[in-house]
Amino acid sequence: MAADNIFSGLKVVDLASFIAGPGAAVILSDFGADVIKVEPPAGDLWRHGHQIPPQPQAKDPYPWHLANRNKRGITLDLKSASAQPVLQRLVKWSDVLIVNTPHPARKRLKLEYDDVVQYNPRLVYADLTGFGEKGPDAELPGFDITSYWARSGLLSMTRDAGASPTWPVAGSGDNATAMGLYSAIVTALYRRERTGEGAYVTTSLLAEGVWAASVSIQAALCEAKFYGLHDRKNPANAAMNVYRTADDTWFVLLVTPDKLEAVAGALGRKDLLTDPRFSDPAKLVANMPQLTAILDEIFAAQPMSYWQQAFQRVNVTFGAVRGPQEVINDPQLPLNDIVVPLEGAPGKLTSTISSPIQVHGVKKASARRAPGLGEHNESVLQELGFSASDISALLSSGALGKLKEQQR
């Protein structure tokens, strides 16, 4: 396959903020798209994500570089009348425009699809909302914790019985939604290749959350009987549970019926297969707490390394529960280009997480640091056809922000 990246020559304008919209643009950039990040003069608030509890605290703005690597950056005050010519030229230049501004504000800023498509009929306009475009909550602000996690049902189901809902991992819903928005964009680009027509594509944090929870939501749609929240000491199935080893490592065990005999042998407890408490299906359900207690005692007698070898010998599915500091030392990550070098970032930001898509025979673009605030104002405006005097006038008008902000 040609050495060029798949999206070489594709032009993307990222007007979105925080994570999900910018994340979709990052995936496009990984495969060679030219992405211009457009921020308000004060900057995207996610530039300060590393300083907002409960995010892990760091000197370097790691969330910003993760969500905006490989992009050029400009500032633009869309509230300024002088900004409209810049917006129009950006739209004419672009193949893809990504927006997550709430729709009431889009109308005021002349940023709706009908406003901008007149400048570029081939445009793929990618719209991201919290709760969808229709309905009573269409104009509500949404973040992944509220729209993706809470409203979708995920937050109510990802906890143990008796426990309150917890706070999910930052950006987990946003990054899943970024994949959905990327997929919508690529689908529209494929359609454009066939028809020559642009498109308006959209997804929402709510839609992506319901999709993530779809097995359970589909069950609710057909009035299925739910087992209730997971209870580790009294699970619906002791062969699909979480256990702790002698070295205080938790692991997830998932044993399919065809592997029960092999696992019982690996545990040195084939007697469990004939134990009258567990060999009869009806009694097994009633005695699940007793079986779990026995397995707790067995697994607590040996370290994780022992059980890892035992499970691998009988080809059983398991997963040790790892923290972030352990995950980054997993050899699978660099060997599979999950973690890659990051060029030019400050401090200890020497690597980053690549998007989870690989195309064999295609090398992704090297990961480069995210842009500084307004770093590429002059070069991008020149590329769009603005003269030196035009740029000076834009600066004076405040369309690019105050002069002091431009120097930061």
C-alpha cells in the first residue's frame, strides 16, 4: 500500500471543545488529515484539565495533548462580526467541520449547518450534542458523566449491590463517543466519494451511552427479568465473578460451561463438580454464596502469578485488575502501538495513547504535541488568503482575541 496516510489531503476544522469532538478529529489526524483547531481567544477550558480535581494532577497539560495532538491551532472570537469572513474561508477550505456548540448559541453565531453549507456544499458537518437534536432536552448541556453515563443507565448498572453510583473514569464516555462521531464522519466521506454530496452527520453522548449499555437496554425493551446489581459474595454465577489472590491482586474470572471440569482440575478441587450442593442446577443457585466463599479461600491461598499460569494452562479467560501505573508498564501497549512516542511536548509528556484503529500496511502519522493558544494564527490565515494588512485588521478588531492574549 502507498506510504501516504489514508486521509492525506483531507482538511478538518475542529470547532469543538473538551474531549469527544476533538477526539474524533484526533483519529482523523492519526491517519494524516490536516486539522485546524479553532478556540475562543481565552482558550478551550480543557487546556486546564490537568488542574481540575478529580483528574490526576500534573505540571504538564496531558489531557490537552491527548485530545488535540497533530493539530494546528488558531484563536477566533465567533461573537465578533469581523470573525465571519474567517469562518467562511475556513468552511470553504475544509472537508469536515466538527461542532459541539449548543444549538441556541450556534444560531446566534451563524454556525448551524444551513448557515455554513452555502459556502461549501461538499462539506461534512459533524454535529455532537449531549441528548440528541430533538425532544424536550435537546438544548440541555451535557457531559459524559451526565449524558453518557447517568442518563443511559450505565451508571446505575456499573456498581455492586448496596453501593451508591460512583464517579466513572474521566473521558471514558467522551472517548467512546469520539469513535462514534469518527465513524459517522467516515461514513459520510465514503458517501461523498460515491455521490459528490456533503452531509450533516450527528451523534450524541446519550445515544453512545445507550449503545454501550445496549444489551441491558434491549433486555428492558423486551421486559426481561433482571438479576439485579452484581453482588460479589452472592453472584448470579460464581464462575463469572471477581476474586482476590494472596498478593492482594483482584482478578476477573470468566469460565464458560465447557471449561468447568478443566478449571476444577486446575484448582485441585474436582470434588466441587460432584458436590451435591453444586452439581444440581437448582441447588447451585441457592448455594452460590457457599461456592463463592470456597473459591475465595482457594484463590486467596496463592499469588496472581500462580493463578495466571494455572489459567493459561487450561486456556481460561481471566483478567487481572490493573491500575494506571501498572497499565503503562504492560508490554502489550508499545508492541501493539497502543502507546506511541509524542514529539515536542513539554516535560514528561514523551508518549501518548494512539487511537484504537490499525490498518495493516498503513503507517499512522507521528504523534506531535498539541498547539499553543493561537500558535498558527498567522500561517493559517495566510493560507486562507488573508494579507498582512487583513491579519493586522483582524487583530485590531479583536476577532482573534486581545493582543495580549495573542502573545501568550
